[in-house]
Amino acid sequence: MNAMEISRTGMDVEWRRLELIALNLANANTTRTAGGEPYQAMRLVSGPKTGFSDYLRAGAGGQRLQGVEVYGMKSEGLAPRRVHEPGHPHADKDGYVTYPGIDHAGEMTLMVKTSRAYEANIVAMNAARQMYIKALELGKNS
């Protein structure tokens, strides 16, 4: 797998992470899901397509780099926040409404971090493209 393909897999993973962060922010005030419980913030679990130990076993001429992939999603498991709103249609008998325990500032910070990782993959892809172009020019001149 070449450097541009590896950067592309990184961009794919970070894009999916951004989508999940946006979903968390959009549901920060969702009192009930289709199942009746408050929305749970989700996180993307990702990592290398092939483990480092596989590269060591394959030796120098063996396995090529594979990039990264999404393993799945997991619930953050944050405790919900309860707000006293007796007039709300989803309030319990004590007048409390249960909202997801999503930290808005934390989600925004993660969004900035993820967009920077996405941008880093773009820079790496452009650097690889420039190296490939230079190699073609050198090959053409010799």
C-alpha cells in the first residue's frame, strides 16, 4: 500500500469520527431515543488494519503497510444529567427530565483535534504526491 492510500484510510477514519461527534452534539438535548431512554454519546474505535506483531513476523520483505480502519463504535457510558422541568412532557413523577450526559466543550475539543488529524492526513497525502511527481521527473530525465 502506498503512502497516499495510507493517508486516505486515515482520512476515512477521521471523517467517520467527525460524523459521530456531530451526531453526539446534535443529540445533546435528546430526552428519549426510539427505545425510550436518553441518547448515549458514542465514540469511534479505530486502529491499524494489521498489528505490529504481524509486521515483525513477516520480516523485511513480507507484509506491506495496510493503513487504519474503524473497529466499531462504543458507548461513552456517561451518566445522564437530570434537570428539574416539571412542565416538560418527558418529566418523571418528580418533575425531572433525563438528558444525555454529553459535555459540549469536550465534544468541540475532540472535533478540533479530529479535524487537525484529518488535515495532517491531507498534508501527508500532498507530500507523497509531490515525491511521486519528483520521482517521475527524475526517471524521465535519466
